[in-house]
Amino acid sequence: MLRPTLVAVLIAASVVPALAQQPINLLPPRETIQPPVPAAEKPLLDEPAPNFQPMRPAEPEAVPMVQVPAAAPAQAQAPAPASAPASAAAEPAPAPVAAPEPAVSAPAELPPVVLTAGFPAWALGVLILAGAFLAALFGILTALLLRRGEVKESRRAVAATLATELETRRLAYESLPLPPNAEAGVSFVSSVTSLAGIDTGFRAVQGNIHLLPPKVAANVSVHYAAVQRVSDFVKGQSLAAAVRMLQANRLGGHPCPDAGAMRDAHVELGAAFRGVDKLAQALRALG
């Protein structure tokens, strides 16, 4: 029993090195590998069938239905046509011929409309000149009316301003004291000076005083000028009295001007305010 085992071991020892030197091919033999069968080449585009129609056939026109009278006997229906032979069915139907498009005719040109039909050239020129003249005349009249309205509003404003100021000056004149003594003389000087300073309205409208009637504008100017002249005279007399006091070395008291000169100034001031009421009423009438 030991001998067969030893023989088998020797055989195996001689066979294993030979097998290790040769590569082992696990693939099946080349003859058994079959190449893949190529698929049938399919065309990219299918060829059209024999009975393929590229255009849709025109629909048959609807046949108007004829109403059969009730008394007429029913007619037998016509037998159905025999079926077409197979050869006729196999032939493709003829393609319908497209109907030609109707030609678009150009629109008929209308004759030009003559606006001056029946009017000669010189008449048209006269009409244009007349229209221009009327337009210019209308513009001038409108400008004159607007200017007249502006002048009227300015005149009303000037008249209202002067009437209010003259009424204020008249009330101030009525409150002036008479100058029979020294204290009255001093109060008279200050009152006249203050009265002459109420002329803001006259200075504001002095540039537009020409809008008033000439006689009214002249009376207003004379009144303001006379009051200003009396004020300057009174202030001069007061200054002269002050200088005399300084020359006499008199300390204290008031620099009273001459009483006679003050009475003369009061008379002149009264003349300047004579007729102021009527002047104010005329100005209010303009406003």
C-alpha cells in the first residue's frame, strides 16, 4: 500500500512543475467564439408608400339637398357600385392640383381731390390775406384789452393807497396843537414832523401816479409837497431856537421857536390840507 502512494506522489511531483510553467487559458477555444451578427441596416428615412399623398385632397363640395315632395313615390335607391378591382385599389390616388391663387389687383387710383375747385388763384390769395389780416386784428384787440385791464387794476391800486393815506394824514392834522406858548410850540414842531413822515404810500405809487386823472394827480402832488415844505420850515425854526439857547448859555428848558413863526406855519399847513376830503373822495371813486 505504501508503494502506490509513493508512485502517486512522484507522478504528481513531476506533473505540477510542468503545469506551472504553462499559462492556463480559461477562455473557450477561438473556434467556439462567434462574432456578433450585425443588425440589418435600417435606412434613416422610410421610403414613402406607393399610395402616399403629399397633399391633403380637397374636400368635395357639399351637394345641396333637394327636398322631395311628400306626394312623390319613394324611389328605389340605386344599387351600390361594384367594388373596384384589387389592381385599381393598389394604384395610388392622383395628387390634387392646388388651385391657383387669385391675382390681387392693384387698388384703383382715385382722382386727386381739388380743394380749390371753382376758385381762381387770385381768389385763394385774397382769402389767405383776409384771414391773416383778421387774425392780426384779433390779436391786437386782445392785447389792447389785456393792457387796458392791467392799467385799470393798477389805477385802482394807486387810488386806494393814496385815499387811505390821505385820510390818515387828515386825522393827524386835526390833532395838531395850536402854538400860542412854548410848550405848544414844541409839540407843534414834533407833530408836524411826524405828519410829514406819513408818506410811504405816496412814495410807493409815485411811479404810477400818471395813471390817475391829471387834475387829481396834480392835487395829490401839491398836497404832499406843501406839507413837506412846512415840515422843513418848522424843523429849521426849531434848530435856530436851539442855537440861540446855546449862545445864551441857557441850560434846561425846550428850544422853543418863535411863536409868530409857528402860527404862520400852522396857517400854511391848514392851506395844504384844505380840500383833502374832496380829494380822498375822488380817489375812492376811481377805485
